[in-house]
Amino acid sequence: MRMGQLAGEMQFYLNRFGEKLWVKPLAACVLSIFGALLARAANETGLDQYVPDITAESVETLLSIMASSMMVIATLAVGSMVAAYSSASNTASPRAFPLVLADDISQFALSAFIGTFIYSLVGLVAAKNSYFDAGGRFVLFSLTVLVFCIVILTFVTWIDRIARLGRLEMIIGKVARATGTALDGRKAKPHMGGMPAHSVKDGRAIYTRRVGYLQHIDIHGLQRLAEDMDGHITVAAMPGMCIAPDTPLAYVQGGSGGQGAWNADDVIAKFQIGKTRTFDEDPRYGFVVLSQIACRALSPAVNDPGTAIDVLTHSLDLLNRLQEPVSGEKAVEAECTRVMVPALDVNDLFDDAFTAIGRDGAGSIEVATHFQKVLCSLRATGDAATRTAAAHHARRALALSDNEAALLPEDRERLRAICERDDG
């Protein structure tokens, strides 16, 4: 269990580390240097008696070709990735940029190109200074051929990915997948591994002087604190919330020395606060970003209702997934019995997903129609809370469309018919 807890805590920080563009290229550089020098170990094994004698000139020529070409390709890769990042920020939403930056294939391709360049340089310098004998040259030649094949396959794969990386459809898909992953995590752990919070404002409030967005909560760390104090902790701030000095992070109750014996700094240290929101533990943020993409598409400067319709479809899929029962192997029992955590509020998800689109799409009959159909589907298949939230946003969007002069009376009647369909 402890290993699982450690893996869960480390995943958040590994995801932040993976968003750094320099991490994988640096690792590739270290591996390339190690690989080039590894051939030296073959000098002492007597391998030269069993392998063909590869001339130093052939190895040096191959390494020279790779070194000169890899620098050009790496420069091309960086330029193409920067263009894709710029396109993602300009056509979708700047908030989607971390997901594009963390694209595994693009990072691996850049790492492979830079690593191959470093490998070629190190191998070329070593070969020209007679660092290898026949066995070492054979190993170096074999590694070079292997690296060359990897680079070719990587380049072909990367060309296909970079052609799609900055496209709006791929960005929407990345945001939807990140949102779905966060939703699945909250479905498996509705209270993030803690117990349901019945009364949040109960006990001594814990505040911080920091300002930013709550990114991560160390629930198991709070559990250890509560066990040490023989008390309980109720989490008041959830991931994604804007934290200010007057925002309580948690409430502590009980304790062997009373509520005043709790060390506030120890509790605050379990809450990770940053300047931006993240997708990992904040499903609402995914819906916010999807909504922003749709609203940008609906602006007069872009006028792309099709993108807004695609976003609505993704939101419908995500909210339907939230209704699916959790399988036995995915369900996780509460591990932290001394920590109380509020559940995800469906009304908040609907507000994030539909409020802005319902406002900006009210004057577009195609968007308004799809909007009402999506909410009608959610009313038909969702639980009581989902049906209530869907009916609220359907009526709100209908009222906004009624005030749009661009819609004809028959358009309004069509929207009203969809809104009132099976709406009981």
C-alpha cells in the first residue's frame, strides 16, 4: 500500500517534470555519451578475434554524416515544434499549451536527434584518436547502425505527428483525454482517498499567505498528521481553487492537545500551490479549457461554430463517462479515515462546461440546437443531479436564445421543443 501511495504522490511531480522540454534531450545526451564510450569496453574482451574488421575510415565517415545531418534535423525539429506551440496557443487556448508541450512523440524525436548528434561527435572524436581497436570499432559501428535505424523510424513518426500537433482537433482531443483521466481518478476515489466531508466549516481554519491555484493535495500526508495529533482534518480547498490569504485550506478538529496544538505550517505544506492550474487532479479545469476553445471559435473574428459543436460533443462524452459505474478493480476504498474531502459537484462541472458556450452560442442556430440536444441526452441518461443541472442550463440557454435578434421565430420554437422534450 505504501508503494502505491508513493507512486500516486510521485506521479504529480513526474508530470510537472515531463512538461519541461529539456529533460528528455538531456537524458538522451547522457545516454549517447555512455553508448559511444561503451564500445571501449569491447577492447578488453577479445571480441576482435570473432568479428569482422571494420576500418576506422568507414566508421568515421558514417559518424561524420550523422553528425552533420542531425544538427540540421534537430534545428528543423525545434523550429517546427515552436510553430506548433504557437499555433496551439493562437488557435485553441493558451491553457492547452502544457499538454502540447508534453507530447511524448515530439519530445522523444527531439531527444533522439540531439542525442544522436552528441553520440556522433563523441564517437567521431574517439575514433579519430584511435580509442578503439577492432572489437571496439565493430561495437561502435553496430551501435551507429542501430542509432541510425532508430533515427529514421523516429523521423518518419515525428513527421506525421508534427503535421497534426498544432491542429485544433488534436488539441481538443488532448484536453479531452486529460480531462477524462482526471475524471476517472475522481470516480475511483470520489474523496481522493479520504472520507466524505459532511460539514466543512467545523474546527480551526488553516490559512496560508500564498496566492495562486491549488494544484495538489497530499492526502496521505494529512492522514499522518491527523494520526500523530489523534485528530481529524477536513479539506476545504480543492484542486483548481484560487487560493488567497482569506481562503481556508482545511479545518482541523480534535487533537491530543486541542485545536491550538496543531502546527499550521505542517498542514499547509501538504497543499501544493502554483501560479497556474493543472489537469492532473482538477477535472473542472479541463471543462474550462474546452469551453474557452469553443468560445474563441464562436468569436466574430473566427466564426467557427463547428469547433464549438465538437467541444460540446466531447463534453457530452466526458459527462456520460462520469455516469458509468466504477468496476470492482478500479474502485478504491478510503485509505485515509481521518481526512474528510468534499466530493466533486456535478453543478460545478456543468457550469464550467456549458455556461460560456450557452452565452456565446445563443445566436447561432446550429450551436444552440446541438447545445440543447446534448443537454437533452444528459437529462435522459444521467442521475438526478445530472438531470437537474442539465435542465437548468437548457432553460438558461433557451432564455438567451430568445433574446437573440438573429434567430427567427421558427428557430426559437425548434429550440424550445428540444428543451422541453422529456423535461419533467
